[in-house]
Amino acid sequence: MYQQFFLERLIFRLCYPTIVKISLTRRSALVVVDVQNDFLPGGALAVPGGDSVIEPLNKYIGMFAKQGLPVFATRDWHPKQHVSFKEKGGPWPPHCVQNTWGAEISSMLSIPPDVRIVDKAFSPDRDAYSGFQETILDLELRRLGIRRVFIGGLATDYCVKATVLDSLELGFETILLLDAIKGVDVNPGDSENAIKTMILKGAIAITIEDIITS
Ligand SMILES: [Zn+2]
């Protein structure tokens, strides 16, 4: 875990030698991507070491909750016969089937009682990696007047990447939480490349010590 973290941090430092400090403004929100049982060790589509994101995410969640800032949690929320499943010709084993244990957000995650759940990829014939794709997320963020979106979770090279890129595309200041993401790396280097792409497209990559709370 730490090895990858320092590697990611090094890449970031090489890309952006001056570390920016980011404040939690009143227009900030946290988006926790897909920290569901099936994506954690023991789950149907476990991200190797995926549980390493929980402790740092809990710290971020605590920070946002303390400031009364909104916390969103996305869920992969598939019907039984989903197009992304191997039996339907998709790339993945069945995972995150609606109303099953695997689709539940990990009980180790300290989500606040007023967490806003965002379900995605719930249509049988369409997949969605991004938390913004055919969901309420954009609308909800705008309704709350959010301008700055902090994103962490699983997996770096799929749903985190897609969510970050959509967030940028939609015009939000987008902060990638380097110490609270973990990738699948189906091909070696996928996560590293995903991080590079997100930064090149405008994401600001930080770790928790870069946040200023007032
Ligand atoms: Zn899925």
C-alpha cells in the first residue's frame, strides 16, 4: 500500500513540483466512489488491497462531517443480468447486484447518517463507471451550490478515473485524493496512467495533509 502511495506521490511531485494547499470551502463536497463489499477483499470483484482506502477515507469523511459539508457515496447498482457480467458478454464476474451483501457499502466505512447515496449502472443494458453517468450527482451538487469536489475510493483506473474526468468536464474544481484510492491494474501501470491522465486533464492531486481546514 505505502509503496504505491509513495510512487503516486512521487509522480505527482514530478508533475507539480509546488504542492498546493487546498481549503475546504463552504462549496466543497466529498464523493466516495464504490467502497462496496464486492470491491473489497472477499468480494466478487475485489480490488487487490482495496481495503487500504477505508482508513484514509474515514479521515476525510470525518473532516467533511465536522464542517457540515456534504458527503456522497456512489454505488455500483446492477440488476441480476447486467450487461457488464461475463455471462452477458461483459468483462466482469457478477458483482454489486442490487440489494445483495456485495452491493452494500462497507460497514467499515464511517459514512455519516446524512450521506447522499448515488446509484449508478442500474439499467440492465448499460454500464456506467462514472458516478455522474445517468445519476443524480451533478444535479445534487449544483442544487447545493458545490464548486469543489473531492474524490476518492475504488477503483483508481475505472470508476474513480471516470468520475474525476466527468467532474472536470462538468466544470467542478476536482480534487483527487491520492491517499484514498486503489486501482485494479488489469494491465500493469493502469493506475499510474489513470492518475497521470486525471492530472493532465486538470485534477488537483492531494493527500490529506494538503487540506487546510478553518
Ligand atoms: Zn459494475
